[in-house]
Amino acid sequence: MARKSVSEASDRKPVRPAIPAGTPAILPDFTAHAAIDELAPQPIQNIAGFRDQIDSIDSEILRLVNERAGLASHIGRVKNANGTEVFNPAREEEVIGRLLAANTGPMPQDSVRAIYREIISASRALQRKIQVAFLGPEFTFSHLAAIIRFGRAVDYMAVNTIAAIFEEVGRKHVDYGVVPIENSTDGRVVDTLDMFIRMPQVRICSEVRLRVHHNLLADCPQTEIRRIYSKPQALSQCRNWLSRNIPNAKLMEVSSTADAARMAKEEPGAAAVASRDAAVHYGLNLLFRDIEDSPHNETRFAVIGHTECGRTGNDKTAVMFQIPHSPGSLADILMVFKTAKINLTWVESFPYRDARGEYVFFIEFEGHNEDAKVRRALASLRSLTDELSVLGSFPIAPVSD
């Protein structure tokens, strides 16, 4: 379907004012959804009474949050005595899921999730502040995915490559790492799959699904843009929009969307394809929002570490395997899942660098490795494969905007 040009009244309307530097990023939308008849005009003097009630409620919320934190600290001491990890994604999903099911509004579900993400993060930090590596620098989509999963009460380490994240986790310099594993537009992330082959002892213990919205940021008007910086994947995901709306600008590949924003701030006539949070951090004008060619553009991230994630009842399992180079080998593998009535959610093949013509297969499927039918399926897979690695079972994540 043809899109409207910038000169027409497109749905991507220019946003002229700059976003003030220092504006908080990744904040939930706290817009009230109360019915209009409950918000009929009130005399101005009644506002003071409402504010007194809010102040009283805030004091009670603070008291209860601190009481909750005290209980979390007690749990932390028990965990430390037993050598148990403080990060428990299964339990955290259970807590948030229960609250979302109980929420009757007007607070939106995304806001409830965001609030409790930070409460859980702060409570976890009272037990032990964990360290998490991500593909830096700050304000990349990898950084945003890490915050969505762990909150802000974490010691974050920005590194330059996916391989470095695996190495930091493998050497236990950090507790966890966040790596991109696939994008709905560009497909698999080769560097991540290659590192799973090299370091199969690293486990997937959680995932993050991030709806990726690209934006055009600049410190100059659209008519003065001569160069547009971003990482190759971001430019690829916006190629049609850029060619129609800024056809004369030269596309410049850099290592990250955050670096692109920095360069747009420093160079006259430069723009960047990056996140809104990068615009906030670097004080850039957000000229056009959501310029990605696909409205369903999503990147999935794996949280890697050394721990196994418990069962939630809404899980999936990732495996990696090699099979004999003979007719029907892959069909035999797929038949195991069909017979067990296990749904596959991801299938990927990857060339095996140590043997020409050989492939490593990655499969994700619904269920946890503690489930009886999954255990039986894994046993069958071991008998059919040359080598099988269970990369982990973890909760199925919702899509985050």
C-alpha cells in the first residue's frame, strides 16, 4: 500500500520542538482512564481535598513498599545462606502476572508492569545488586531491553560486541548478559548464534521482546539533512521511508543507534535513526516518529547466564543440535515434536564453521524441560542427534513497547 509523502498529511507528523535534555526516559504512561461522569467539574476548592487524600495514600504506599522491601531482605538472607540466585524470572513473572490479572484500572496494564518492575528491581538489589552486560553504549535498544527485564537497580556494563557479552558471562565477571537473538524484519542475529555454538555452557534464563520504533533525530531542519547515521539493521528497517522522504541524504553506518545520535548532535547537517530515549539523552529534535517500514518491527533478546529458570506454566525451551548428514534426519527430529504434540516457535539453521557443509540447528518450542512430555521429547532427540545442547527453559515474554 503506498504511503503518503511528507508533504501530505501523513500519519507520521513532524514534531518540531526539541525534547528537553534530562527528561526521564522509559517512563510509563500514567494517563487516567476514569469514566467522564466520575470526573465532572468540581469547585476549585475541592482540589485541595483531593490532594490531601493523595498525600495520605502516598504515605501509605510508601510504608507498604518499605514493608515489602523488608520482607524481600529476609528472603535474600535465606537465599544467600542456601546459595540461591537472587534473580528469579519465574517468580517475578508470577508476581507481575497475578497483579495484572487483579488490576481493574484505571491504571493501564503497561503502567502496572513498569511500576512493579522497578519495585522488584529495588527489592532484588537489597538482596544483592546484580551485574548485567549489554551491547552498548547506553540508550541502544539492547540497553532498553535490559532495563525492561531487570529495572534500574542494577550495575550495568556496556560492552562493544556480542562476543564480549558471552565472554563476560562465561568468566563470571557479570551475572547476566542481554543479547539480541532475532529481528522480525532482518531475521537471526548471526553473532549470537555463533557464540552459542562456541559457548554451549551458557544458558538462556529469560527473554525480552521489544517493539522497535525508529525515529529521525536531528539538530537541524529536515531540509538541511545531508547525512543520516545509524547501525546497518536500523537503516535497513527504515530504508523505504528514508528513500521516499529524504532521498538526497547519504546513509552512514555506525556501530550503534546511540553513537548515531551522538554524531547527529556533533555534526552540522547530520541526522540519526535512533530511539526516543537517545533523543532525550542527547537533546536532539525528534523530527519524525516511528519511521520503521514495518509496523510490527520487533527484536527478541535472550538473557544469558548460568542458572536454570523454574517452571511457570507458560514457558518455552531452546535447544541446539547437530544431526547425521543423511536423508530424513531432520524429518525424524520434527516428527518427535509432532508425535508429542509440542508446538515449535522458532527453527533456525546455521553453518557449522568447523565442518564444511554441516549445519547446527536451533529450535525453540512451547513447554518447560521439567514437563513430562518435554522430558520424553528431549530423550528422543538425544537418540537421533549427534550432539544436543539444551540452552534453557524460560517464561514466554510479552511484547514491550
